[in-house]
Amino acid sequence: MDFTFNAYSYFLIFFGAVTLFLSGYAYRKEHGAVRLFGLVMLSNAIWSLGYGFELASSNLAQAKLLIDIEYIGITTLPLYWLLFCLKLSGKEYWYKRTVNLSLLICVTAVTSILVWTNDSHHLHYKHYFMDNSGPFPMVSIEPGIVYKLFTGYFYLLLAIGSYLLISTFRKSDPIYKRQNYSIIIAALIPWITNIAYTFGFRPVDNLDLTPFAFAGTITFVTIAIYRYKLFDVLPVAREKVLELIQDGFLVIDKQFRVIDYNHALRKYLDEPNSKKIIGTSIETLFPEQDAFFQFLKNHRSGKVELRVESPLGVHDLEADILYLDQNQLSNNATVIKFQDLTNFKQEALKSQEQTEELKKLNQLKDRIFSIIAHDLRGPLVNLSEVLKMISNDQITIDEFKMLSPTLNKDILYTTELLENILHWSRSQLKGYGLNREFFDLRSMIVNEVNYHLPSASSKNVKIIQDVFPGIMVYADMLMIQIVVRNLLSNAIKFCYEGCEIDISSVYAKGTMMLSIHDNGIGIKAETVEKLFSGENMSTRGTLNEKGTGLGLVVCREFMERNDGTINVESELGVGTKFNLFIPVGPSNDDFNIKSR
């Protein structure tokens, strides 16, 4: 190749070489916006080096080859410049959309191909020749339609990028003043140069000053990066900061109209996607919030709570109202921060419920200890004294036979009490698991009826079971057996002589309802409401049999552990009916656990 270098070509070649080195350094050492700026520098380096050698060429074919090389940088430079500006202004989400980026890449690729194949269609250059009338040979061109379209596209991207930079740094803090000046001047240089070129202010005809202008732009941005630490203390865009904040922010004017807000506010609105928020009255956005509006109308700062409904659910909000320019007579704007207290209130309510449950458990524990200290100790002491009197020959065999029915009742009571305390204690242990299985309900009922026949016969109470054979339920059989045992024992205890106890079952909404119905003395209505609460509801039976009241607490615990329920229907003087709702098959959660 034959070159005759001049001052312009020397400048562009030197600057292009330096820019090429800096672009590689920036791309390797940095990330984010600096890496994108490294690509801007690379495009400008290709353009500058190509144009520098073109200005030193006197051969048209050689100059055309260099122009083809230049267009690799010319077509990619506005693309990288726009991406850099979007990143710097915090709007990089735009180019992360595949359609937008693909469109820009297509324009770049198509323009380059049309330039390389121009001799076949002359769409980019209608005509070009080597002009030797100036101080050195230069290519003179007659633009085609593609050239004009690409020029408009080129400066459109430059304009958008420059606007983003200027608007971003104009709103930044004064601490970034020197950075702002560098970036704004850098954005304006290509435009000033282009205006000068358009109006004929150029040192040499046919000389394109654009690569020289970008040399100045890159110089100023490089100074901002490495002298003022542009990306170490970057003034992040306001929009990006506000969108990262989870609390909702709202700014209103003196007429209570919205003038600004962040995206997080939308989740508290009734129709977040359909409403135009800017310019809307705050009373329209948050209707029926009298206390909130009273704060605003009375010009009061502070916090006020409000409850709103949205498609996401009900929100308990705390609105923190702050008036700008508090020390001035007129306030032009009001800032309101909305903090969602829904989770806090739910946790507080849950904590309160747990406190109440713990209080009930402590009361029940105290009651159990009281029973152990009094009711359990009394029968054992009586038995011990009677046995001591027999061994000391203080009572006769006939006297012992007279005392034995009473001792037998005390022992049965003590046994029942110990069983209930043991079962309840085991149910409270975290390590006490369930052994759920399918079992025949009728077989279990028959066994329990046989177990209670002696005590029922002693009172001439008839037990009738009407549970069909083959009915299978899914639960811990031992727990259900304990529940049935307690209920049958209670039914016998509160039955008069000659009463009946009916046991039946029926399928009810995915469960098997097992009913134990007696026609005994019944229960008062006020007592029924407290029956499963664990309060001291112990009453004596029809033959003065003692009870502890713990049995029904155990029944409720065991039914809930098996995903079942228990309820009672009773009328004083008519009788009592307990209904057990026992699952007939495993729940989905149980099935999934077993599958794993």
C-alpha cells in the first residue's frame, strides 16, 4: 500500500492507537458501564485508524478498502454509545429486551453489508471519486439514500444518549460537579462539531470532523473515569433507587394530586394496572380513609395507620407524612411513605395467640399437679392404711369385705386418672409421633364394648353397637381407642340403672362419623361450651363415681392429632351424644410424605 501522511492522518492514527490500547485496558480491568465505554473506544479506534490511513491514501481502491474497514467502527459506535448511556442512567432494562437489542444489531449489520457491496447497487454512495484539489487527496462522495438514513439513525442514537447523560447528571448531587461537567461537555462535543461541519466551518473540504469530535468526547469521559472516579462514586439514577425500595412513596401537591410515586406503591392500590396515577387525587387512590385525609387537610406531620384492599389482599399500612419546606409559609409538596405492617401485625397476633395457649397449658399443668397431689394421693393413702390395719389385725375379714367396694372404686379411679395423665403427657411430647394406619372400626369398637361390659352390667346399662363390619378408617388406632374408652367410661358413669348407650357410624364428607349416644343425665348448656377447655369441669356420676375432667382434654388432643374433630350434643335430663369425625384415608400431605 502507498501512503502519504499529513497532520490530520498523524493525529487520527496516533489517537486511534492510544484509544485502541485504552479500550482493551478498560474492557479487561473494569465491568458494567466502563466495559461498555471500552467498546465505544474500540469502535472509535477502528474509525480513527481507518480514517487516518484513508487521509494518507492517494489511490481510490485503497481508500475504498479503508472505508469498508472504518464502517466496522462507524456502525457500531452509536450502538455502543447508546448502551453506555442507558447503563450510566440506570435504564439498562431497555436493551436487555431481546427485540430492542436485536433491532439495533440488525441496523448495524445491514448498513455494513450495504457499504461493502455498494458497487453492486450504489444505495449508500451514489458516486465517489478521489479529489486532488485540496492540500492532500481525499475521497469525495455523493450520498445515497442508505447513507442519509444511516446518518439520521447515527445522530438519533447520539441524541438519545446525550439526553440521558445530561438529564441524569443534571439531577445529581453537587458533590459530583466536576464529573457532571466532564460528561456533559463530552456529550455536546459531537453536536457542536456537526453543526460547524453542516454550516461549512471546516478546515479542509471533504474532511469529516466526526472522528475528531469523538476523540474529544472519549478524552473527557476518560478523564472523568480515571481522574474523578466516575464509576467509584456514580450518582445512581433516582428511578433505580426508588424502585429498589420496598416501601411505597407518594408525592402530592397542595391540591392533594399525585405528582410522583414509585413502583412499590402500586401493590397497595385497588386497580394498580388500570389507573393513571399521576394527576389523580389521593382520595381516589385511597378511598374511605378519613383519619388519613384528616391528617393531610389539617397539615399535620406524623404517622397514621390505614387499611387498604388490593388484588394482592388486605394491607395494614402506616403512612408517614412529611411536608417539604417545613419552615416556609407555603408548602408546595407532601411526601408520604407507606410501610406495610401486615406481616408485623400477623406476627403480633400469632404471638398473642401463642401466649394465650401457653397460659392455658400452664393452668392445665397446675391443675394436673393439684390432682396428683390430692386426688391421686388420697386413694393410695386409704389403701395403704387398710392394708396396714389388716396386717396388724386391727380389722376383721368381714370388715375388710365391707370396705373393699370402696377401695375398688378408688383403685379404678386412680387407674383411670393415671392413664389419662400418661396419655395427655405423651401427646405433648414433640418426639411422640403418630402411627397412622387403616384399621377396622367395628373390631375396635367390639373390643372396647367387651372391656366396659363389667362396669356397665354393674349399673344394668345396656350397650348397643351398630357399626357395620368392614368399615376402614385411617388414624392412630391406639389414640382412637383411648378416645372411645374415655367416652364409653363417661357414658356409663352418667347413666342411671336401665339406661342405654348406642354406638353407630355414618359416612360424612370424607370422614367417618362415630357417635356414642346415651340417655343419661345430660349436661348443662353452659357446661357444654367449656367441656373441652381443660377447666375444672369434673363432676360425680350417678353412683357418686369420681372424675378428673382430663379425659375429654385427652380426647380433643388425640382427635386433632389425627386430623379429626370431636363435638358434643347434650340436653339436661335427656342425654348426651359425642360425635367423632375420623379420616377414612390419608391426606395429600400424608401421601406425599409416604411416597418420598
